[in-house]
Amino acid sequence: MLEVCFNESVKGALAVAQRCENSVGGTVGIIADKKLSFFAARRALKEYRKRQDELQKSAVPLGGKREDIAGICLMLSEGDIRSPLCRGDCPRKEYIRASVSFDGRNGREAVEAAFETFWANCMNDLQKLQSSSRVRVWLDSTPDAQCGLLFLADLLRGGETEIRVAELPREVTRGGRVVKYRGWGDVEAQLFGTFSDSERVLTEKEKAEAAERWRRLREENAPLRAVENGCVISVDIDYYDDCIRREIPDGPCKTARIIANVLNGQKILAGGVFIAKRIRSFIENGELAVVSENADEGFYGTVVAAVGGA
């Protein structure tokens, strides 16, 4: 069975989930907002190792090989979706290239080489999909994943491929506490297999309806697609702007802080790069003013403030 996801980090997690090997003995880094004492760092490391041991006890390996994973990592909730995809230059490829190089901190040649490899892998994965008899889609509530399922149904229309869907609930009770998820990227790889029991097979009617919905979205070809009441709809590029504005703190702050506020508040399910691009549009239209810039941190280190604010 081919495992299908819509995010590069989830694609990597699926590779781990296939075997669920314990990697707790590897190198571990601790990230904190201030320097930790030796004892605080040791406590953090102890908690991490304890958590990894707990995950290993709960782990349910998916099985399979890395070649049994395909990523539709095409950011289909944004930009032009009417133009055809191809291995060479196309509007979708250029849109993703512009997004991954948005920050501009890394060297152009290094980014370009990595991107060309990424794109070749995307096209190879699409080829895998078209020749598979059975796929399992790891679906969550993010617009990219919801659009990805519709795209997949349209790609496979008229064929006999069985489409199974393992849909992530927005919250799960584990160990007596409620855990909330934005998407599969929030789920530890060892736990992927614990959700497979809830998967279901799409009926022929559901596949046909999903394919038709994608064809309508392609005809509309809006600059952005969002999910409302479980349905993907075409929206204007400023659809999330008010949600982003509400997360801008009083006084100067880094753009990275605004993005974190939006993501942590789970106000929207769009990605961090999209939010960053909208913040840049606020600067361009005069809503935000640049207070200072940091070349080492790129756009995410830029300090901004609301015009007329403190």
C-alpha cells in the first residue's frame, strides 16, 4: 500500500513510523529562550528520554519501505491550480520555488539545488500514485491536505485505485489529558500507526464527488483556498488577514513572533510562510512599519510595529 501525505515533514515522519525504531540514543539538542543551567538541561533531557520510552511502548509500526511513501507537497491551497504540472518549469513549480526562498537567508545556489531535488521527488511521487492499486491518505484539517485529497481523487478518476483515508481528529485524549492537533506534523511518528484502525475506504460516489469538486476549484482558480465547515472553498488572498491582525502585539515585535502567535493560537491552518507573506503585504500597504532588520535572521528577524502604535 502506498502511504500518501501532503507535507514534507509528515513524509519524513511516515518513514520513521514504518518501523518505529527507538532513536533515543542519538544526539539530542535542547532549544530554550534563555540559557539553561546544567541541572535544568539534564532535567529536560531526562524528560525527553522518558517521553521517547513512553512513545516506544505505544508504537504501532506501519510496515513497508520508504519507497511506499508519496508526498503531494504542492501547496495546493495557494496560487494557480489551473495550469498543468510538469517536470520542467510550470506555474506551480515557480510558486513553490518563490515560497521556499522567501526568507532569502540561504545561498541562492544551495536553495536552487535543493529545490530541484524536491521537485523531481514530487514528480516521481505523482508517477507512483498513478500506478498504485491501493493508497492510504493521511488526511488532516489543513487546507493543503484537504485540497490534496481532492486533487488525488481527480488524478485517479476513472481508475480502480482504492483510496483509504486515515483522518486525524482535532483532539485526542491520551494519558488522561486532551491533546490538540493542527495536523499530522504535530503527531509523533511512533503514534501514526495507532490511528490506522479508524481509516475508511472512500466509496466510488465520494471519489467522484471529490474529483468534481477539484475540477470546479480549478475553474475558479482563486488565489487561495480555505476550509469552511469541512468543505474547501475559493477565497480572496486577504481571507485570513483579520485573524493575523488580531495576533499583532502592541509595540514593536519580530515578524517571527507574530507568526508564532497566529500558529500557536490555532486561528488559521495556513503555513508559516503564507502568514509571513501576508505580514509583508501589511508592510507594503503601510499598516506595519519596519523598525529594524537583521540580515542574519532574514525577514523573520525583522522588527515591525503598527503604524501609529507605540
